[in-house]
Amino acid sequence: MSMSNDPGNFFQTETALANAERRAAKSSNKNGSPITLTSKLLSIIPDPTSSMRVYIAESGGITRRVDLESGDKSCIYKGHTAPVTSLALNAAQGVLFTGSWDKTINAYSTETRQKLRTFVGHSDFVKSLLFVPSPKHEGGLLISGSSDASIIIWGAGTGQRLNTLKGHNRAVGALAIDPVASDSETAIIYSGGSERDIKRWEIPYANVGAATESGETIMEHDTSVNMIRFQGEDADMWTASVDNTARRIDIRTEVKKNGTSRSDTVLKHPDYVNDVVVEPRGRWVITACRDEEVRVWDISTGELYHVYDGHIEEITGLAIIGKGEMVASISIDNTVRKWSLRPADLTKAVEEKKLQEQGIKKEPVQEKKESLLTEEEERELAELMDDSDD
């Protein structure tokens, strides 16, 4: 008996049908100058050696270096047998680290694409990576979080496991180093994931085995934490969560014991927030949402300034590019897109969106062509045209 693969022949909910129709209508849009890759895009980090290049992790088991200006996507790093979920970079030594659902981490030369070593130790998916330069370890430290609820500290240049941190009860999907609290002796790391808890760790470079959880657990979100970043001039903690919010959390002020919230900015969304980045000049905070939108917020007021749309599936990550004047977004729709953060471009985008919402199509400006006739000749020609109509 033959069977149809046409989704129209299967029962679908009204929501599913509406989503399919909406995505079909958006599928041909060129908003954000999309570059299409071969599979779902799961993680992105900027390449500090080139303002318009990024590294992108794909569900197809590969990582690419993509030039967002030229569109070149031929630089591929292979070696995993499952989706690549997380990335980290030792830019000084040209080493790219990739974490995967195959439970391993690979290290590659960024230029030759040769695999340098494989880190084996997690018993479940690797979900987050963080590279930390260390004065005591040639090649630095690599820190990984996994669905096995553990955090492993590795010698990044050797692949040796130096310590395993336990404290989370579920997957660890977000890692970040606090650049203000860290010093030449100790790295201060924060971790979060598939629970509301954000934990703080002290890692002494001279004795990584003595790393400990320290300080009070941060519980500002209602549920899973998708991203932790330290951003802006003051290196503020910004977080993104499944509770539909992105937050700026004050970790510098002494904790009050009366249950007062540490969140001094709360950006509310209609769906899960997967990522948050801050424009280097400190004017805009940009968020990536499961509802396929890239939102630009005024950081001084916490008000939504503009929404960039173009992706047709969930947005999974963001990266500041173009010397801080643009943001790149990736999605499970297989595309990476770029959006301007220049004030003039944003103002223009806001105006055009208002007209679009009002159903007004902006007509292109017609340039006035310079006439080859003198003013007197034009007047005579007009009179002749009038006479010919009689």
C-alpha cells in the first residue's frame, strides 16, 4: 500500500497549520542577507581576528568558519559523529574547541583545520564550553558543561582532566567567567542550565583540584537558564531563560536577606529567550527568541526599540560583529543573518516597520534627471504639446 509524505494528508493542529503557512510566506525573504548552511545552526562565536567572520556549530556534526561579508563558508572542521552544540576559542594560539552530542570535545587548529586532540570524560551530551587563559597552564584551561550535570576542568593544551565539579542536578548549558572578580590567581566562573540555579565557582590556577562552589546560588529566573554573559563596560551579568525573560542581574552589590530581587532590568518576551548580547558602546541589548525574532532594546530604559524579522525557525544564538556595529543571528532554519546596530540604520528600520504595519508601501525615491533643454526650451515644448491636444 502506498503512503503519502504530504503533510497535508495528516492531521495537524490549527497552530501547526498556521505556523506552516506563516513560515511558507516568510521562506523567500532576504532580510538580514541570509547565508544558508547545510543543517540546523546551534552555536555561534565571533572570530576576533576578523570583524566579519564567525564560527558556527551545526547539527550535521561540523563547525564552519563563515565570512559574513563575502559569504565564504568553505572552511569546515570535521570530526564529530553527532550535532555540535557548543564552541570556545583560544584566539591567541589559534585553537578552536567544539563540544558535541557525541559526548566529546575536539580541539582544532583554526588555520589548518587539523584536529589536535579529543577530550573524553563526559557521560552525556556536551552542552557548553568556556576557554580561560591561565598563567599556570600552557594552553590555558577548558571548562565544559554537560547533560550529565557535571562541569569538567581540562588542561586545554594537553586534554588532561584536572577536576570535575558537582553541584548541579541537571544539564549544565551555560558557562561564563566574571572578568571583574577574576584575577591572576583565581578564575571566578558562573554556571547555569536546566534548572533555575546559577552557581558561582572559584578556580585557583595554582591548584585547580581545589576549585569550589562559593557564594550564594543566584535564583532570579523561574526555570532553565539558556545563557550567561558578562557584557558592557561594567561587565554586567546578563542572562537568558526559558521563563521568557532576559535579565541584567546585580552581582556586585551585597546580597540582601529579605528576598529582594537582584534583577535591575527584566526584558519580557512572548517565548523562550535563547541568547542575549550587549552592543559594545552600551546603548543596545539584543536578544534571540524562540519566536524567530531578533529584538533590540534600549539599555538605558529597558524599552523595546526594534524587532528584526527574517528567520523562519527558532533563533539559537547571537554574536556581535563588524566592529560592534552589527549583530549576527543563527537559527535552526539553517541560516545566519546580520543586522545593523548603527543608530541611523535602526531609526530607518523602525520607520519602515511602522509603514509596513500600517499597510503603506514605501515608494522608491525617483531621482530627478537633469534636462538637456534650457528653461525657455522646456516652456516652448510644453506649449507645443498643449497645442497638439487641441
